[in-house]
Amino acid sequence: MRILFMGTPAYATEILKPLLKYEVVGLFTQPDKPVGRKQILTPPHIKAFAEKNAPNIPIFQPKSLKDKRVIEQIEDLKPDFIVVAAYGKILPKEILALAPCINLHASLLPKYRGASPIQHALLNGDEISGVTAMLMDEGLDTGDILGFDVVRVERSDNAVTLFDKLSKSAAALTPLVLENFDSISSFPQNGVDASYCKKIEKRDGLVEFDDAKEVFNRYRAFYFWPGIFLKEGLKLKELDLIDTEERHRPGEILDIGETSVKIGCKRGALEIFRVQPPSKKEMDAASYVRGKRLKVGDSLV
């Protein structure tokens, strides 16, 4: 079985690992990108893994898949399957025609088609998520379904832990789909049930103390990036949901503990454990409040 793999982040790396027992004829991933304040050129997670653990696999990092030379490169590799997982580029029809292209999408399609399914499952407080193996077509996550696996979303899950769960689920599903491809009866998605999710931007992390449950879900969804923060720039680094119904003034300090602070919202309340003021180090929330000479009944905003 000759497999061409296309993927970029750690999610894709987990799916690649069990496929190394087959013949992986090539790895396509995003170009190296400058990271951090010093803008150090950094390879994608999957490239770093492959260079260390599967150095015989040729790695390709084209800026565009529409380049005729890139399409010819893929054709020369003669793949039986093209497996795609969070690659970050749309495959043109010329590539889709070369071999069955199977995408491992981190949602139960047709729910959450698009760029950020894991974050949106958390944003919406879903209790069930999953992975779908989809036969790709020219649409955005619209292809026929080959298989899926369901994963429970726990209250304690955030973007990091749910990414980990779903990547392991996808890693187990992929070999099953490939080995049984000829006998699988795929079925179309129900477009009526479709929903789309956009790419996450830094501004999505801005929160107000309106609904405590919404703030908590944003904290879970944006745990890795961009985090959540107030208009004044205060980052809320660690918090928990303690009430969903009580009414308060937005930002009202309800209690100051040894290291944490309880904050009221228009609806519900939160316990904040860690914060980071602009241009300062992270600290416990109680120390921040005392440093601002705030007391119970005052507002954090």
C-alpha cells in the first residue's frame, strides 16, 4: 500500500505514526515558518517527527498545490491513497483525480466543516465529538463518509486534551479505513445538517463578564491559542465555572481567597486562579486583586 501523507500539526503526526508500517512514499506539509519574538524559522511538528523517526520519507513543502510541477511530483510517487489530516491547503481537482484522497476531519461531519472544528465543539459546550474519515471532493469537507469514531467531551477537556483524544481516535480509524477501503460502502453527508467554522483569530479571545458559561467555554476552546483576555489587556490564564444562573454586576468581585478570586457575571460566576497583566509575569488572581487594592464588591473591570 503506497501512501502519500499530507498534514502539518501534532494532530497529523499522531495519524501518520501507525501508517509507517505501510509504504509512505512522501510527506507534504506546510513550509517552515518564523516563530516567536526572535522569528526563528521552525519546521511543522510533523516534519520534525518524520526527520527523526522516518528519515527515508521524502518531504515536500510547496507554497501552492496548483503548481504543475507539484502535481507531476505527486503523480510520479504513484500513491494508492492520499491521506490528509489538518494539512492547511485545499487540494485541487488535478490531485483529487490521482488517487483516493481520504481526509481525517476532527468532527462528526457534516457538523463543523472548516478550519477549527475542535475549538467550536468546545465553544458550543458539546458533550460529544469525533473524527470522520471522508473521501475528499472539490467542496469544503463535503465528501462522502467512509467511517467515523465518537469521542466524549468531558467538562475538564480543553483544546489541548481534546486534540489529543481526537488524534488518537483518528490514528486508530485510519488503518481500518485503508485496509477495508474496497469493501466500504460510503454514504453522502446530509447537507441540511451542515455547519461551518472559521479560522480562529487572536481577537476571538476577547471576553466580557456577561455569561460565565460562555467565558468558560472560550477558555477551554482557546486554551492553547490565543487564550482569553479582557478589553483592558488582562489575560485570564486559569479559571473554572462555579455557577451558571445567579445574576451579578459584570466583573463584580464576590470573594477573595488565598490565591483565587470569584467573579460575578451578568449570568453565573467564575473562579479565577491565574492572571497575567499586560507586559508582566503571570500571577495568582488574589495577588493581582490585592495589588490593585480591590475588595469584595469592587469590579475587576
